[in-house]
Amino acid sequence: MALILTIVGAATLLLLLMLWIMRGKGSGEMEQHRITAEALHELIDSNREVLIFDVRQPLDLLANAEIIPGAKRIPPKEVLAKPWLIPKDKESVVYCTCPSDKTSREVLHRALSLHFSRIKFLSGGLAAWKAKGYPVEQYAESFHLDTAT
């Protein structure tokens, strides 16, 4: 009986170790697709072509109707269902206002699973951009609050 418990315990520890290692690799991959507000601002100032996508939830946009100049808004539900809305062959940055960049990371994860390689997420989202004093503009286009789950 003690031998069986030892084997089960060792197998459990091995499984947990493997899961921890795999999680770390996934996290590292996500971090290499991260861009800071400063780096994005420099990229824009250098006149390099970069597409910026606001993927905030509708309620977040309602609470704060500002957007990074030149950004295109795509509802997260829509871009997760149709990732080709973000061109695969162009430098792109997605941002949101979620804690830990949750929505941006979900969009990025979906894009990476489809072998997009030129996409990044803005670390800290719109708040990080604004904290640096970078410009924002009012989002004036109409949108609907998709509150259905």
C-alpha cells in the first residue's frame, strides 16, 4: 500500500511539474509579443506602418470613450470569432483596459494559434498609454452593448 501511495504521489508531482513548465513556456511566448506604450509611441513616430486595434469590451468603451488616434475598434467577441479581421501580414497591436490585459491576451492567443507572428499587445492597455501623456481622441462611432453571454 505504501508503495502505491509513493508511486501516485510521484506521478502527481511529475504531472504538476510538467504543467508548470508548459505554463511558463506559454507565458514566455506571450511576453515576447508584448509592447510598451513608449515602444508603440516610438513606432508610430517613426512613421512605420503599424495597425492598432482597440479590442475593449463594449461596457469599457462606454465608460471611457477615448481611443488611441488611428486605432480601429473591433469588438473582442467579433475578433475572436473572425481573427482575420486583423491582417496577418502587417505589424499590429491590440489593446484593452482589462486588468492584466486579459482581452488583449485572449485575442493575441487566438492569433498566435493561427500562426500570426506580427501581432503584439499593448502592456497596460489604454491606461498605460494615457499615463505617459500620449494623445487620445474621442471615439465617436456608434456601437451596441452586446451584453448577451
